[in-house]
Amino acid sequence: MASVVLAVYLVGLGLTIAGNSVSGSSALLRTIKQRLFSPWMGPAWLDLGFDQPLTYGLPEDADHDLEVRRFEVDGGAEKNGPLRFPGNRTGERAARWRRLARRIASAASDETAVPLAAGFGQGAFEAVGGEDVAVRAVRWPLEEREAPAEGPRPVKPYEARVRLIDGELQLVELGGEAKRGELAPVLREQSAGAAVTGEGTSP
Amino acid sequence: MSGPARPTTGADSAPSGLAAVGEAWLAYWFAPADPRPLALVRILTGLLGLALAASYAADLEAWFGPGGMIPVSATGRSGPTFSLFAMATSASALQTLFGVLVAALVAVTLGLASRGACLVAAVLWAALLNRGPVLAGPADDCLAVLLWCLAVGPSGSVWSLDRWISARRGSPPPAPSPWVRVALGLVRVHAVAITAGMLLAQLKGDVWWDGTAAWWLTTRSQSRLVDLTGLYRGSEYLMNLVTHAIVGFEILFAIGLWFDATRRLVARAGIVAWPLIGTLAGEPFWGLALAICCVPDAFGPDRAGYTA
């Protein structure tokens, strides 16, 4: 019996690696994995691809930070500086904020990350002291080896306005790499505590 | 491919075909094994778990509390998930649940009610990661795997409060359990799977072929632990060497762990190399987690096997 359980688990382990490949997976393997293995391996945090390349040298591999501040309609100077995450946090604690920042930065091209940006903005209402905030993902570009040894100048891959109006949480994208100056909210949902929904992706 | 250490007892004849495969399978998974390497893995895993849990503690409510920055409905993960932490709708419930996780990790480290503590820690750690998948890193994945492996085997049969309490009561040492080998076998399989998965991912990227990956690892100005940009600017060959050495080690590790002749050497190299690679990559806890996976093969009994 134990041998059967082990064999089944090893098949599942193989499928999680094949099914979480950064290159994608075949429909066959994906279906088998999702029907037979993900229901019990996912909740146990065992549905893992281990596809950790450490780096591909891509812009997305750079360090990312998050900034949130009160939204200024006229873009005027802020009385107080933005709240920064990870800010002065260090170690693994800072790394977790950077992962969140990297995911929110991807909202420029990945719709599933938009609810995270909205959730982050909404969660910052109290800290910022208002229900209308600007959320900004900041990227510290990777330095070219041949370039002069100067500190990288940060760029803004994603920026959005998150506001609560009559109980409705709205996210209006302000700028960034992929989407610029959309005027209408791209996300509108009734806010009841945590009211933003998203389809999400695998971790 | 040779199998793992064969038990000192058993048939000496050399079967062939399916029988040989069956025997190798049974020897790999169920032969009696020294419980001390598993106990060492338990202690180190408990300490790693406490360190990783500490990185959640200060921001726990900011992320997952009522009105937190990562709402339950926006965890960013698809597929079937279940998280006890998603049910914690008040700050006190969240802190209580997290407190139980920390207590379980302390019990894992000390070896108190070891199997149950490992199981509780594994369940709650998975629940915490499922609550905020976007915050999870590679070290968290490795910790989850290690905790589940420990929950399988009797990791508290030596070097534990469990054993100390039993000894005070005059209980004899526990009989050798095949589940020790199952747990150790799973640790090894996962160490190889993690390495192979990483290797396959790396070989899809040009930077691991053209030898520049080491540069891109060290040029992350905000998160790097060591700044080697000056060295790499001065020597392209050094940068190439470091890149190729990482890939070369991963290949040797994923293969060498399966052969009796190379297993111990490769595992001992892993205890040094993984933390170094983790430091270079800005993921020190991930490096330590993989080093923990090497402990049983680096310091466990050699191929002569274990006899109670």
C-alpha cells in the first residue's frame, strides 16, 4: 500500500514539474495534473514546478519597490513623502515586499495582477489617511556590465489610482509601460471589506 | 544507476528484471535506516521555519489582517486552494493561528510530539503560503516540502524531547522504522527534483549559456547580499566561471546523489555550495534549505546501511 501511495506521489511530483514549466505544458499533462493531482497537492503547497532560474537577466528580474501616497488631483507637491515598501526593511521580510511589488509591476501587461494593485491600495488607505491613493511600482533596472558604474535610475512600470467612492473600489491606471492614461476605471467593484476579485495565476 | 544503501539483511542472490527493480524499490524506500540524520534534518528545518516565519510576523496584519493589503479574493493564485488563514477574519484570530504555527515550529525544533508537530507545521505553513502566494519565495517552497517529509517519518525518535521523556520513563529506544527511510528518500528525491527543475529553467535562458548570469545576479542593487560587480567588470572570465560553476554543480548534484560512490562527496559539497549560491542569488534561506536536504547523505551512514 505504501509503495502505491509513493508511486502515485512521484507521478504527481513529475507532473507538477512538467505542468509548471516556464515554457508551459501540454494540454494533456495540464489536464491530468489539474484533474487528478492539483486538488490535493495545491492546498498542501506541493504543486510546485521548482522552475527557479535565479535570473534571466530580464527587466522583470530587477528589484522592485512599492510606493503609495495620497492622490493629488493637480499632481502638486505632497505634504508628506510616499510610504515605501520595503523601505528600510531588510532580509527575507524585504524580499516578500519586493515579490509583491514585482507582481504589481506586472499589472501593466497582466490583468490578473490588477486586483492585487487595488488590494494593496485599499489596504494602504488607513496608513495614508485617505480613500484616494496613488500606487506606484518602482523598478531598479539591472545595470549593463559595459555601462558606467553609476547607480541605476528607477523607472515606473506601473502606476494606478485607487479610490473608494460610495462603497465602490475603483482602480484607474495612470501610467506605466503598457497602459497610459486610461480615464475610466479598469476595475470597479462594490467594496465589502475585500471586494476585489481576480482569476490569478499559479505562484 | 545504483540504488541507495542496501540493507545488511536480505537475499544475496542477484535477481533480474522486474524482481530486481522491485528489490531496489523496497531497499530504497523501506530498508531500516539510522534515525539520527532525520532528527538532524528536523532540528535544522525547525530553525529554518522559525526564521522564515519571523519574516512574516511583523507585517502579518498589514498583509492579511482585516483591511490588509492582500485581500482573500486577490491572492493571485488559480486552482484549488484552501487556507485556514483565509478564515481568520479578525486580527486576533490571525495572530492566534500564526502563534500556533510558531509553536509547532518550536516543537519541531525541540522534538516535542514530533510527528504531530511536523504535521501541524506543514498544514499551517501551506495555509500561510496559500493565503499570500505572491509573497512566497523558493525557500518557502523548500520548507513546505521538508515539513511534509518530516511528517512522514519518526524524526523525533532520537535527539528530541520525546526521546528524553521516554528515557526518563524507562522506555526502551524505539524499534527501527521503515518510515525513516521513506522520509529520507523523499528528502533526496525532492532535493534532486528542485535542482533538476532549476537546471531546466536555467538552460532555457541565454544568460546561463553565455556566462553572464553571475553578473545579472549581482547587479540587483537593492537586494544583493554581496557586491561583485567590481570583480566582474574587471574579469569577464571570472564572471563566466562563476556562471558555469553554478550550472556544473547543479548537474553534478542532480546526478551524483544517485550513485553510492559519489553521493557523500556531492552531498558534502552541497552543504557548502548551496548556501554560497543562495547568497549570490540573494536567496540565502533557499540555499540553507537545500543544504539541509544534503545533511542525511553527507553525514548519514554509508553504503553499509543501518542495522538496529
